[in-house]
Amino acid sequence: MKTLAVMSRKGGAGKTTVAVNLTLAARALGVRAVLADADPMRSAHEVLRGRDEAANLLVETSASKLFALTEASRRAGVELLVIDTPAAPEADVAEAVKVADLCLAVARPTYLDLAAAVLSVAVIQRLGREGLIVLNQCAPSRAGVEPPSVLKAFEALRFAHLPVAPTAMRARMVYQTAFAQGRSVLESDPQGAAAQEVRALFGQVWRRLNGERPAAMSSANDDLARARRGLILAPTA
């Protein structure tokens, strides 16, 4: 079993959006995936509680129960456990990081979000875990040109000493529309740009969970260079 912790030390970064969509992307591909909602806000539970398979898809838990949950999930044959982590306190965040094979530090391309991402990276590195930074709620590219805010975010993240996912998730209303229906964007608009982003990000995460280190994930410096050349652009709106 693989365990993925989706984290952000700042509210509003969209970690629940990432966690829910990646979990449902895994299940769409036949992976036995379960989402552990360890955030006291219970946002993932609010989105998924009305689904027919909610009992097998979603577990409400807390940081203190994560170790026991991972062991129980492994025995039950779960292939991927995704943890929607709390934003604070740091001790609870650390419990999620300890049980994770890979940690996703989710951040918007804003100054305060990037500062919070640095805090997430510090916890990941202190505990010796694998990590990946995911830029979320980025403005869509226009005519093949990345917005300055996204380029600046890649530039800032080169100091974080953690790889940055080559797929940036864009700010799209379909994410909220899908959540209102208890669905992922893959289900709400399977051919849309957001669905393409989620598929691409899940592929990158799944390969990394299974030990692959594609060149496209090498460093924030390399990602920035590709962004400037227009080679890592997600689908336009």
C-alpha cells in the first residue's frame, strides 16, 4: 500500500480539492483508494458523504489515529491511502507526514501561500520523507504564455529544495461545480481542461509513489526554465 499526505499550512490553498480529485482519479483507474479526512474542518467529508460508495471511500479520522488507520488499511487491501491533513497544529501535521510515502505541499502562487509551503517543506525534510510541491489555483495560460504570478512562483520555489510537480492546477469554476455534486472534475467534465490536469498530476504522483523519478520533476529551477520556454503548460482554459 502507498500513502499520500496532502498538506498545506495555510487555509484556502486547495489541499482538499487536490486530495479528493486525486483519490477519485485513482479509483477511476481501478486503484483501491481511500481518503482519510484528518482535517477538523471535514471538507472532504462534506463533498463525498452523499456518494453511494462513501462507506468504502471515506474515513473520518484524526492525527492520533493515522498510524492505526494505515495498518488497518493495509490489512484490508487498500492500495492507496490519501490523507487530507489538518493545517495545524504542527504536531498533527507531523503525524500525517510520518506515515506518508509521499507528501504533497499544496500552494497557490501568492506570497503568503509560498511562505506556508516553505513551512510544509521544513516538516517534510525534518522527518526525512519524500515530498513534492503542487501549485494550485494558478491563472490559466493564455496563447501559450504563463502568467507572471506562476513564473514568479516557480522562481521562488527554487529555494525550497523540493521538486515541483510539472502540472500546475488552474483556477477553474468546474472544481466547485463538481464538489457541489459530490463529484470529481473527471466525473463532472471528463474531457475538460481540469480533468486533463488531474489525470496528469495523478500520473506524476503515482509514478513517484512507485519509485520513478522522471526528469520533468527534477527541480524547481528546471521547472522554471521549462515554464519560460512554454514546455510545461497545462491545457488552456
